[in-house]
Amino acid sequence: MNKIVIEVMPKVEILDPQGKAILGALKRMGFNNFTEARQGKRFELTVDGEVTDEVLKAAHEAADKLLSNPVIEAVVNVSKMD
């Protein structure tokens, strides 16, 4: 079985309170090298058969229509999982 990975992130102009909380926790734990954190979503879709360009295009369309909220999120990656 082949898999497709879809990554969705908040748009840059949208505040990310979860990312801010993560950054604060990192700093409290002594991880001071990081200046920003943003939290997104990752989806894995299993494909019965080969992952073709057509299948990737369909996955991107599904991500745009169902897996993301286009008002506040952007689909940043749709790729075959190795």
C-alpha cells in the first residue's frame, strides 16, 4: 500500500496560540535556540495502487475541500510517502 502525506498549516497572517504555547514551553524547558513555533496538521492517505500525478492532484483537491479550512489554513505539502 502506498501513502500520501498532506500537511496543513495556519496561514502566516493568522495568530497561532498553540504555536505560542509550544514556544513558551520550549523556552521553559531550556530550549532557547528556537524563535518561533507553529502547529499544523498532518494527514496520511492510503492509496490502493500507484501514486500518480493524477492521484496527488486528487489528494490536493481533497485537502483544499475537506482537510483544511481555506479561510485560516494553507495546504503546504502533498507528497508521496517514501
